[in-house]
Amino acid sequence: FRFGALVIRGTPLSIDETQKAVEKIGHPRASFYGTMWDTAPKSEDQVNDTAYTNIELKPHNDCCYMLDQPGLQVFNCVAQSSEGGKTWLVDGFAVADFLRHRHQDTFDFFLNNQLPFHSIDQEHDVHMKNLKPVIQLDADGGLYSVGLNNDDRDVIRHSSSSEMFTFYQHLKRLLGLTRSPEFAREIQL
């Protein structure tokens, strides 16, 4: 709760044992992926998401295409890759707070404009879509949620060229902050 991320060493090696450990914290939520799954690389003809490739994933939130995104995610790294395997942990609340105080226009843009997100999963015959603002506040005006996955962003329709120019200016600023050492740490999984 305080730091947003926690690394635990000596974790179980099987999915069943990992699920038992997770159940000590809370109830794992089922989705069309299942309750627990692995992200081991798949062959090219089986890939249904960039998570199953060796392509670098830029900082992102998972499942922006769902109406109710996961609140807590557990990744159990049971096998270390011989190369790569680094991941970025980003404090999205700190990024949003920075925008609120230093770039109010960008903060307001991502607060007041809904972006489309989607996922097509042919393996499960699912096409999920969601339309939501990147930044959401609670009833008291405090930060409630920050969620962006540029790789799952859908086509933005019904916008003028000037609106699209404004969007890309704000997106560049936001994505740049998510890669800033001030707000992010790279760790080895």
C-alpha cells in the first residue's frame, strides 16, 4: 500500500502453490484468461498478446480494456531468462500528481477525455472494449486510478486534426514521465 510494489524471494515454483499463497492475501479474480496463468513465451502462431513475446513492453497497466481492472497483480518469476527479463515499475500516482501540479493542461486532458482500449483474444474468442479516462478521481478529488496501456489503445474516432495534435502532445508528455527515473525503477524479474 505504501510503496506500490513488493518483491518477495523464495516463492513457490508451481502455479497451484502460487495460487495458495495469493489466497492468503485475497481471492484471485477470474477472467477470460482464467484465474492463474503463465506468461511463458509462446510460438509465433500461438501469440495472442505481446506479453507472450520477447518484445520489450513499455510501462503500462494491464487490462485497460476491462471495465474493472485488476487492483493487485502478483507475478511469480519461476525461471530467469538468460537475457532480458527486466521490467519497469512506475508510480502512476506520482506521475499524475506531478502533472496536476506542473502540467495542469495534460492532467486535465487525461482526466476529462475518455480513451478507447481493446483486446482481441482469438484463443478465447473474446473482443473486449472499454472507454475510460486515464486519470480518475474519487468523490473527494483525490487520485483514484491511473491506467494507460498504449499498446492496447484502440483507434480514436471522431476527433479533429487539432484535437489529435493536442492528444499526441499530452501523450508524449505522459509516456515520457512513465520512463523517467524520477517515477520509475527497472528491476530484474
